Amino acid sequence: MYVVAAICIIIVIVVLILAVGTTSKAYTYKHTVDPLENNPYIDQEMKEKETDHDQNKA
């Protein structure tokens, strides 16, 4: 009975250490954002808006 409880406690401690390590590593990661002028998706959206606007005029 005590052996099973000890194994369970060891597993919980290992999982807790891994979760804390992963979270700590995620918070130290440097995130970057691409500049807006080089974003091809914005150009595509602008063209679609222009096309929709031109079709609504006709």
C-alpha cells in the first residue's frame, strides 16, 4: 500500500516539475511580429475590399 502511494507521489512530483519547466520556458521565449508593410495578407485583403467596393458601385 505504501509502495503504491510513494510511486503516485513521485509521478505527481515529476509531472509538476515538467509542467513548471515547460511554462517557464514558454514565458522566456521572445515573440516577434512581422512589420505590416511586408505582410502579403493585408495586400490581398485590400485588393478584395477594392473589388467588392467596385462591384457595389455597379
